[in-house]
Amino acid sequence: MEVMMSQLLNLMGFFALLQTLIPPPLRKYIDQGLRMLWGKLFPGEDPCMEIEVEERVVHGYTTNKLYRQVGVYLGSLRSSLNKQARLRVCRSVEGGPLSFSLHDNESIDDNFEGVQVSWTHSVKEKESPENSHRYSNPTQRSFILRFRKTDRAVILPAYLDHISDAAAAIERKNARRYLYTNNNDSWEETPFNHPSTFDTLALDPGMGERIKADLDAFSKGESFYHRNGRAWKRGYLLYGPPGTGKSSLIAAIANYMQFDIYDLELTKVSNNADLKSLLMQTTRKSVIVIEDIDCSVKLSNRDGADEASEKATDSNTSCKLTLSGLLNFTDGLWSCCGEERIFIFTTNFKERIDLALLRPGRMDMHILLSYCTFHAFKKLARNYLGIQEHPMYLELDEAMRKTSIQLTPAAIAEILISNQDSPDVAIREVLAAFPKDMPNERAGNVDGGKCQLSHNESKQQTFRQTMFVFFQKTKHLR
């Protein structure tokens, strides 16, 4: 008996050693063959079940969307793909990300909520009838999902739904996004590659986090909006002096949400019917931008004589673009026909906008982008100069708080760009822009902790900062 046990242990050790010498791909094929042989020699109930996701359904004429989603999902399992001996790789667009996929008849493992599953990319030759079309696809492709029958309640349908959601997020992230501009009654597209992000924006403390939190709540809020009888959309008003980063913030929002942008130029829209047609052509997951809403087109107000004039215009077959036409899509009966959209309006002078547009439901969140603060400057210096701290920061902070001179982030960024190789020179020039003999005695309306300038004061500030930047640029030529 002892001799038999010793021989058995030696045999087990030999097979264990042999298994370590066999390459993993060959070992996988051997294991599959042994399982098939065992099933034929000792037929019985298979503890596992299989689900086949075919590439084409309905006699091979209709593409199965789930097949594509499974392929996208499996291509994202980098930890499992690293164990594969052979992979397919492609790049769908120039400059786009690499896409990995399984080779024919290769398998890959995955784990969902603690349940182990296996996917196999099955490729077989089809047995076509003699009278079949000679150009028909000769191969039958499918993904085969294999898991234990006891885990069926966990896998179906939750796992397949998880794959669809994950694949949709991956495709949206990797897809090329576009910037659309209206021309007459249609949109023209161009690839959108703006690099602005919330990390690169010079925003006041906490502003970026508040905006991202609001965007996150919107992206997850379809059921919430519908439960409360509201169309799934969100409106933002960006206001402040020129050069404070309104366009960059729009690009950052689009990049964060991975949305396309529709830049609506109202001066090219002749009447309400054309406006409705353009807005109905926009797609879900898009940002609709109307810049300089206060001066891009003369929209009739809703008080006094203008109200009567607007009603007369509307009754005359909508021969003119009116405020009510814009309001009807942003928060009227037509708003539910364009869901999962973000409306962004910009202006340099908030007080010029009709109150009907400013109310919540049309412009839900008002975001003030004002002149550069010291906190915003530190972020600009980090981006353009690559520095976190500097010995002159304390002096600069005091100078920016005590002077009445105000510069926009765009004006200060130009100084930093011109001196990006010399941080000391750059900060000295910024410091020179805030003279200590000009105390900060400005008065005005406070909105969100920011002092608002009148129209004339704003023009004077813009002129001063423009001349300052001009002299900074030309001083090397004198």
C-alpha cells in the first residue's frame, strides 16, 4: 500500500511539473480537449451553460448590436488581455486610441460581482446552400459566454446590461466629437479638438468642483427630471468681462461631458420656424451655445410696447425671430423634444438680458467669470510656467488685493506666455501691472462675492488692460 501511494504521489508530481513546462496557450487547448473527451466518455449533466451572441441575426441580414458591444467591452479588459498570446489591434480614426480585440477562437475570462465567466470568440465556416449569393459572408462569428448554471440569476440580465452600459461609455469616450455651426437652415460640422479642461481653467476656489457636481447630477438625472415632470436639460449663463474664459469653460464642459457642441449664431436665423428646425436637428448629448445673447440679435422684450409688437409679429406667420420663439424650445412645449442637452448662454453684461430668460428652468445656474484673482493666477502660473510657489507670491497677492487695476486671465496669460522660459521675469511683469499707489476703492453690485463694474467702467478696464498687454508685447521692439 505504501509503495502504491508513493508511486501515485510521484505520478502527481510528474504531471504537476509537466504542467509548468507546457505553454499557457497550449495548456488551455489541452484542458478544453480533456473536458470534451471527459464529457463524451462520461456523459452527464453539464454544470455550465452557454449563451451565444451572434454577429448577425435574422438569417444573417441584421447586425446584432450586442455583438459589437461585447467586442468593445472585452477589448477594455486590459488585465485579462495581457495574458493573451495573440491579440488584434486597430485604430479607427487618425490620432484615436488603440482598440484591442480577441483573435479567432480565443478565450478570455471576466469577473462580475464575484462570478467567474468565460468568453470565446467563435469563428466557424458557414455551410452555405448551393444557390446562395456568391458574395455572402462565408464565416459565422459569435461570442460565446460560459458560466455555471447556479450563477444564472447573477448573470442574466444584469451582466449583459452592464456590458451594454460599459461599451456605450467607452464608445462615447473614444468617438470623435464635433463642433457644429448653423448655416441657413442646416448645420455644418468640424472636428472638435479643444484642449480645455477644468484642470487648465483659472477658476476661483471651489467653482470648478461646483460646476462638475452639477454636471454629474444632470448626467444621472433622467429619471429624476421625468419623475418631476421636467424635460431632461440644463441651462447655464456665463457672464463677465471679455477675456475671462467663457469660451474655454464651454469647451471644458463639453470635454468633461463628452458632448458635441452646437454653436447657434442667431444672426443667421431669420424666424422662429427656422430656429425650431435647427434646434430639432441637434442630437442628444450635446451642448447648445448661444454667445453674446444680449447683442447677437435684437430679441423683442416681454414688457410694454415690445410685447404687443411681438404678438403681432408671431401672428404674421413667424416672419421674425422673437424671444418667445427661443423660450418655447428652452422651456416650453418643444423643450421635451430635445432632451439630454445643455444650453449655455454667454454675455458681457447680465443686466441687459430679459428677465424671462434669466429665470431658473432656462438659465438654471448663473456663473460669474470675473477678473483674475491671486488664486486664479497661481493656477495660470502652474500651467504656463510650471511652478507651484515663488518668493514674490506674497508681494503679488498683496498688490492684487490693494490696487484698483484689474486684469483678465487672458491678459495675464499673455504675459506668462511671453516669458514662459523665465518665471522670475514673468512674475515681475505681472507685479508691475498692479501699482501700489492705486487703492482699491471700487463700488458696485456684489454677485457671488465679486464686484460688478458698470458699462463705462468695464470699457475703461478693458481699454487699460488692452493697452498694458500691447506695451508688454512691443517693449522688446523699442
